[in-house]
Amino acid sequence: MSDRRISSRLLGSLIMGLMTINVAVATDSARPKLVVGIVVDQLRTDYLQYLRQLFGESGFKRLMKDGLYLQHVDFQANMADPVAATALLYTGNYAPASGVSSARIYRIGESGLTPVLEDKGSMGNFTREALSPVNLRLSTISDEVAIDGAGLTSVYAIAPDAQQAIIMAGHAGNCALWINDTDGKWSSTAYYRDFPQFVTRRNQRSPLSQRLDTLSWQPMLKPDRYPGVSAAKRNYPFRYTYPQSDREVWRRFKSSAPVNAEVTDVAIDAIDNLRLGTREDGIDMLSVGYTAAPYKYVADGDCRFELEDTYIRLDAQLGRLLQAIDRKVGLDNALIFLSSTGYYDDAIPDDPRYRIPTGDVSLKRVESLLNSYLSAKYGNADYVSGICGTQIYLDPRALESHSLSREQAQTESRDFLVRMSGIADARTLGQILSDPSEESLRQRRSIDPKTAGDIFLTILPGWNLVDDTRYPSTTTPIRAGMVSTPFFMLGPDVRAEVVTTPVDAALIAPTVTSQLHIRSPNGASRRPYNY
């Protein structure tokens, strides 16, 4: 009788165990095995529509037809670069919370601008750059995927830019990979525990430095197929090469269309070599960074031909990536999301013959005149500690030595600077933080008060911001203009839909994690998009 009871209990336990296993399998099968996040710098909705007939069937057309397509994602902030935008997309919150306001920031007491993710305690792999996600204050989509998998899943990120790759890999990722600006090798930071062997082999056996001289960028299609391109451009189409004698060669390559093919190659290698999406007990993640930015190295300032070709080539690379995912994992087992970075920078100086009103705002002159003004009023000192873009930092030691309060110095500086030619407005940090207007709210979301300057300049559109406080000097043409930027999500449980109403970019992260049935990043400021 005792043996029968034991057998009965054992049978019951086995039945319950099998039921539990079946429930677990059913639950896991309801979730994708691989999530692929794609961020495309400066991707525009109107260009996707404009060039749609030139795309293949496997790339953007597939996303437009089969997935959720948000045509207008509003970043509700003044995005400075792909680093700041990617931080918003992956954390679901803005710079005051994430700590990432731009790729480079100014820190009082340090010479020059420093990367926002600089970490002098982290050594590099195949690079001298010292970077890590330590200064990113919030968890990311990638972190939540890793936490959901109890650290047993794989999380990788691949992008031309170091800091964008690190943000996409997050704090808990296996590795972030990028192309360094010194020799073009695929690099990472020792912060991460893994550096894939296939990347080491690629750096040693087929490095970009050995292939660069043979690479060229010219139109992918016949020139007469590109709409809106002048006859002169069609008759003499562009052709760019990448000679290693050029000191800027790696920056030029990383900002041109061919870099997307290199990124795709490494992403496909990662899917194949790391067996991403093949485990039964968790979700793996791969993040990929592409560029659709206007090519700033054109000779005549008109980059439309190059931009159209960039989109056509990008569509082909996206198709390659989706086909590789389908072949290895199956699109029915994958969730793919793709977003732009929410801004567009095509500011190139106009030819003088068009007589567009213009001028130069020299930051060296701004610094000198402001120092002279404050010295005449309160006593000699170097009141300006430094300038970062349009942010002016006052030196707290100089203010203290002349018994000048920070608020008073900010107000005096603002009133002086706003009278200078080419400066449309000057606002103090206090004004931005306290003003309830929509303009101030957008600006407030764009800065981190812990690292922000004291005065913020607004340069007149058409003028050039010349940073001659550093060598080499840089000239940035100022151009205002909003563009619509897209978001796509494709997956087995994602309903195909086109949404034309504006959607807050802060919704992206919680929407993706909701689709994965995992928790949102810890700083996500919005509920998931309800579609």
C-alpha cells in the first residue's frame, strides 16, 4: 500500500512536471527567440516614400507592408547626434534622466571636449579609446533582455560609432563593436566580458585597412534612374575613393554609404558565429547602427545624388540582414524594430552667388568679448571656462574671487551676448529649467543639468557657427527645419498598420519590451504605444 502511494505521488508529480514543462514551452514559444534593433542615423520618412519604387522587396518595402509603420516619430527634444538619440530610444527617457545629451560634453577643469561615455578605467580592445556605459544612468532595452534571460542570453551591438554601439549593448550586454577612427579595426571596450573570435579573425585576416584602397563609392543604379538629380550630375556622376594617405579617411568612410555594407557583413557574421536566436530558453538580442546622413564631403554643397544612393544601398543592406535572420532563425521567431534618430543635418554653406544672408559667429570672439565685458564691470579675470557648441560655461572660481553670484553673472552674460550679430537669442540655464513654454521644454529634454553650460546661444539660421577655440577649427552652418522620421516593428504578433499621427519617441522602448513580454527599462517615461 505504501509503495502504491509512492507510485501514485510520483506519477502525479511527473504529470504536474510535464504540465509545467508544457506551459513553459508554450510561454517561451509565444516570445521571439531573437530581437534585432536597428537605428539609422537621420533616416527620413519622406525619402522612404520618394524612393520607394527603387527599393527591393526584402528591405523597407517588407517593413512597410508587413509591420507597424509609424510615419512621424516626434523626439520632442533637440537631438544633437545619434548618440543622444539612441540613448532616448533604448532607455525611453530624455537626457536629464539618462545623462546622455550629446556625444561630447565639456567638463570644467578638463581641457577640451570629452566623450560623454568616457571611462578612464576601461581599456579598449583594438583601440586606445577608454569608454564604457558607466555614465549611462538608466537601463536599456538590451539590459532588460539580458536580465530576463538571467544573464544566459546573448546581447551584442554593432555600429560605426563607438558610443552608439555601447548604448545599444547597454550595461549587461556581451559586447559592443565599432570601427575605430585610427586604423579602422573593429574595436570594443574591456568593460564587456566578451570579444568574439570571428571579429579578431576579421581584424587580422581581412582588416578594412587592407581593403580600403580598393573601395569606391559610385551610383548603384544607372544615373538616369535617380529622381530630381540635375542633368549635369547625371552626366558626371560622383565617385569617391578612400586613400589611406587622407588623415580623415576613416571619418569619411564611416559617414558614407559603403560603411553600411561593412556593418551588415559583421552583423550577419554575428548571427552565424554566435548562433543568435537558436537557444530554447531565452531571447537573444542584436543591435545594428546604420547611417542615412547627408554626405558632408561633397564638393559643391549639393548632396542629393549621394543621399538618394545612400537610401537605395541601405535598402539593399537591410534586405540582406532580414534574409540572414530569416535563413538562420526565421522571421516568425524574430522581432525587428527600426528607428531613425529624429533629426536631420544637411547644413552645408550655400554658394555666395545665391546671396543668402549669412555671417560667422566666432566662438573665440564670443569668449574674448564676454571676458572683456565682465572684466570691465567686475574686475579682470577669465570668466569663461569653456564653450561646447552653443553652451557657454562660466568659471566658478573666477566668479567667487570677485564675489559675483552665478545667477547674476549668467544674467549679465545673456544680456550682453544677445546683442551680438548672428545671435538670435541667449538664455540662461535657469530660464530653460523654469520656463513652461514648449520651446523651453524641448530644450530642457535635450540637456543634462549636471553637465550643462550656464548660457545657451541660438544662432541665426543661415549663419555659421565657427568653433575656433580648438584646433582644428570647425564651421557648422545653421539651418532650421523639421522632418518626419519613421519607426518600424516587424514580428509574428505585430499587426501591419500605417500610423500617420505623431508618436512620442519615448514610447519606443516600452513598446518593444511590451512586445517581448519583459519589463520596460527602469527609467521609461511613457506607456507602450497602443496599436
